Amino acid sequence: MAWDYGGTILLDSSPLSSYQGKLILRVDTAPNTAQKYPNDYKAVSGDRTFSSSNPHWKPLGIRLAEIIVVLNPS
């Protein structure tokens, strides 16, 4: 995902919302996903927010790629 914050999970309105600003989760797709499933990949690509219930995620092999924990938030 080639966007500045691509793959970042928004925590607001989730069970993890109390960790907003302290926890950053990012996901990525399986290798070669854009070539294998171009329509699904394009449907959930771009500089906007996408619902986790979007059916286009399913074939993309989404996986947790990065966990950032901010220990001393200012």
C-alpha cells in the first residue's frame, strides 16, 4: 500500500479506542495481490477510509504488518 498512512487501522469507535495515539496498527496485503486480484485491490486502495467489512478485503490476504506502541505520548 503506497499511501502515506496506507494500511493504518483507525481505532476510534473500536474496542481499542482508549489506545488512540498510543497504539498504531498497520496491515498489508499478501505478495503479488495487486496482480492477482486487481479489481479487489483497486476497490480498497486510495487516500480514503475503508470499512473492515468491505468484501474486497477477503481475497487480498490481509495481514498485520506493523505494530507501533508509543510509550511516552505527549
